[in-house]
Amino acid sequence: MGEVSLSSEQRVFMTGNETVAWAAIAAKADIMYGYPITPQNEIMHYWTRLMPKYGKKFLQTEDEISAGFTLAGGVISGAKAFTATAGPGNVLMQESASMAEMMRLPAVYIIQQRGGPSTATVIYSQQETTITTFGGNGEGHRIVFSTSTHQELFDYTIKAFNSAWAYRFPTFVLGDGYQAKMREPLTIYDPEQRGINLVKPEPILGIRPNGSKFTHLRNTYNTEEELYKVVMANQAEWEEMAKKVVEWDSRDCEQADVIILTHGVVSRAALGACQQLREQGHKVGYFRPITLRPFPGEQLKAAIKQAKKILIAESSYGQLVKLVENALYGSTVEIVPMLRPGLGITTEEIVDEYNKL
């Protein structure tokens, strides 16, 4: 740990949780609010090791509800703040996340998914896809990046802070228990040395540095019409923002008969399966949504124009399928689900599932 530095680009061998802590340092985050829950605990541990050296702060709250609301308070005061959680903690933070949506607060959440429902396992799943994309009451005015590698955990944690403060919507990095615990090589760096402009935070409530007046923040409205007006204004801004932040990875889809569609860590297995099958002469394409919210629906429609089937592999029971079906409403392409809630999915298993087609 002591030899790792952001003074120049450096090749390191880390766990995913350690990677997130270093990414938050690289993004110039000021403070983390958190409460322990596996498999994200080491984000808190590594952050508290790093914070004395870099002048950062940490507050462990009495539960995840408090962590979510102190996060909201932190960003309101102008701190570049974040939290991390998993499973039941993700559930408990949805009330504060919904408030952040209504009040347009640039809160950043790192989610390392575990098996559910309820306490379930402390290991791994993709069963927090629905709650992370559309959790809480409201319309899901948030940004969700789904990562598949440690390098992406580093890159998209930095991007999450920038996106949150640039567009003022709560932003989530959706990882998982496998990424949290395993080690793999990646390159860490100072984003400003790469020419990445870090969006600077500023106080949201109170007199701002430029002398402008107090901001009136609300998340409670007295009439239906008043609420409608605010929600529709936020929806319009969210849709405009979506065009700028939506991301996806599409490979070899132009002439493919079958598109293998996955997100997150399962995409590693899917990419290997596509490579194997194409080497065997099969017309197979690969599509991966990187942003689950906003979902790259138009890009997916373009990718499947020649396809006869979409094979969707996920470690949940249809949570990704629902996002795809919503995006492709009216399409006649057959969707073939490969659903393994709480289980890891290998390249060999995806190849076997393809061969059944």
C-alpha cells in the first residue's frame, strides 16, 4: 500500500475494493460516509488507511439509512462525498437516493452486489440491477455504470464523480462481490495528468462563492400539479443528459445471427464465448450496456438489425431481461434468457447455452 502512488501512471495488483478507494482519491473526493456490510467493507478500510496521507475524512454512521442521508448533507455543503454498500444496505439507502433525485444532489454510491433476497449470501450476484436502476419511489432519475473489470472500477468511479457534479443526478457504480474481493492488474493514474478535467464541487445550499443567493431545495410538494411540473422538468433534463452519458460496447453485430448480451462481470465470460464461437465460424455478436441507466436502447436496436436471437446471460432472474425488453418494445427478435441468480457464469456455460440454440 505504502509504495502505491498517483504521482504517475502505475501498474498495480489490487482487489476491487482497494481499487475503488484509490479511484476516489484520484477523483479528489473529500469524505466517505459508510456503514460496514460485506462485500464492500474493504472500501472503508482502505479509505481510512489512505485518508491521513491525503487529508481526507471518513464518518462511520450507525446504519445505512444514516450513511445515505449524511452523504446527502455532505454534498449539499459542497463536499465531494460518496458511500459504498451492498445488498440490504442498498435497500436502506434508496430513500436517500430518491431524495437526491428530487433535490438534484450529486451523490455517488458504490454498490458491490451480493446475493439476495434479504441477507442471503455475502458473496456475489447481479440481483441488485433493478433496485439500483429504479430503486425508491420516483422515476429513476439517476446514472448507473455497470463495471466488468478492476480497470473499469477505477475509471468509472472517477467518471461517477464527474457525472454527478456535472449533471446533478445521483450516480451509481454497480460492481459485485467477485470484483470486490478478487485481485487483478490495472493501471492507476492521476486523471488530470491524462487531461481529464475534474468537475469541482461547490456548496448547493447557502450563499455560493460567487455571491449568488441561497438555494431553496425541496423534496416535498403541496399539490399534484406542483409535483408534476417539477418531475417533468427533471425528466426533460435527464433525457438531455442521457444522450451525453450513455455508453455501450458492441462487437461483430453487423452480420450476426445471435447476439450475446450481458452486463458487468458476466461480460468477461460473454466476450470469451463470442471469441471462441467466431473462431469456430459462428455468426455471433457481442453487446454490453455499460450504462444501465440510461440504457443504450437505440444503440441496441441498431446492433440487432440482422439478428435472429438475443442470448441474455445474467446472474439474476430476468432483471437485465426486463431492461432489454423495455428498450426493444415492438421488436420481433427472439430473446433467449440464461438466468443464474446468485451464480457465477463461465465462458464454457455460455458456449454450451449457445450450442443449444
